[in-house]
Amino acid sequence: MNIKKLLLLSVITSSFLLTGCVSSTAQIINSESESQLKVRSYQTKTYDNISKVKAIRGTIAVLQDLGFVIDKADSLTGTVSGTKLDGYKVVMSITIRQIQKSVKVRANAQYGVKAIKDPKIYQDFFVSLDKGMFLEKNTL
């Protein structure tokens, strides 16, 4: 009889613990979703009337102009990543998706292992990328 009580007690305790984990996980996910949308909004920009290939070329040129060494570029998946070592290590990953006659460019930057969430960093990058995209659009 003691074994049955012990088993019942452990099942009840486990169910309370699991329920607590699920609700706190849901709270974490829901509380982060609004800030994630905000971060995504300044990490993403759409460029009209440009091909994915030209957008990738423009992105590579801008990263190099900003002092990044290109680690990887893949036109099939639309990804470009580069590293900048200037007393610190910054890794920038860019994803480029074709949407009809436009491309959507999303940039993610990391300082060490921590994501950079400062909007100014991304604004500065996109100001440079705007110029690079203009040059790519207007070259044969």
C-alpha cells in the first residue's frame, strides 16, 4: 500500500511540475514575441525591382566596404555571412529572399555570442546597402 501511495504522490507531483513548466514556457514565448517583431522590423528591408543575384552581389560589396571578410555566400539559399575583426569579433548574416520583382533582406549581427539588438547598427548597415543596391540596379 505504501508503494501505491508513493507512486500516486509522484504522479501528482510530476503533473504539477510539468504544468508549471508549460505555462512558464508559454509566458516566455508570448512576452518575447512583441519584442521579436520589433527587432525583425529593423533587421528587414525590402528592395523593389532587383534580382536576388544582384542583391547578393550588392550585399557582399557592402559588407566588404564595411570591413567584413566574407565567410560564406550562397546564391541558391540567398545567404551571405561575414566576420569583422577589429579588436572585437562581429559576425553578420544576411538572408535574401526573392518575392516577385522585389527582394527582402534580413540582417542579423552578433558581437561574440550575443545578438546585437541596437537598431542604429542595422540602420547604418541598410543606409550603406541602399547605396549598394542603387549601384547594382544601375549597372549592367
